Amino acid sequence: MNLLKLFALIAGALLPLQAGINTQLKNYLGNASLASLVSFVAGAVSLLLYVGLLRPSLPSAGALGRVPWWAWVGGGVCGAIYVVLVILTVQRLGAAIGFSLIIAGQMVMSAVLDQFGWVGFQPHAMSLGRGIGLALVVLGVVLIRKF
């Protein structure tokens, strides 16, 4: 397994751990949005420290000016919505069913992004094999829910 695949696997494994931690924070604080805010602040501080250690070169003003508005805010907005929704749903649904639904949503959106090449992805047309794969993901959700 190459390093990028290992990193992707680790990222996936961290999501249910993050959900459990953030849900416990919500239980202590009494509010999912407040718990999400605390999580994002901790993440921002962590990233500030990491970037401070790496010391990457900063982009030019011209490069910054070419960034579309949606790229500045889209990832953060999607992340905030994701964290709040996970906190509100996964504890009640359970980790297995909650994350099987999350993965199904990720796979369907990924297929759409690939099909149309949106937000910088290289286009990859929907094929019979990809369609069967998506159907199997949905079947997996049904089986996890049923058993």
C-alpha cells in the first residue's frame, strides 16, 4: 500500500473518532454548534502551529486575487455543516449505521464530482462498474441497518 492510500485510510479512520469526541463535547457543553465551534478553534490552532513549523512560502497578492470566492469559504462552510450534522446524528444512529450513511453520501457525491469534473476533479465518466460499486455501497448501508 503506498503512502497516499495509507494516509486516506487513516483520514477515514479518524472521522468516527472525531465524531465520538465531538459528540461527547456536545454532551458536556449542551449544544452541537458550540461543540463544533470549539472543535474548529482547536483545529485552527493546531493548523497554525503546524504551518508555523513548516514555514511555507506565502502566495503573491496576484495569486491570492485569482482565488474564486467560493474557494475561500466553501471548504470551511462544508466542514462546519458536516461537523454539526455528525454530532447531531451519529450518536443516535450509532457509529456503524451513521458512518455507512456518511460513506454512501460521500460516494454518491464523489461519483457526481468525477462525472462532471466539478471543483477541480479530473472527469471520470460513470461506468457500469462504478454504478455497481455505488449500488453495493447502498446495499451495504441496508445490510448494516438491518443486522
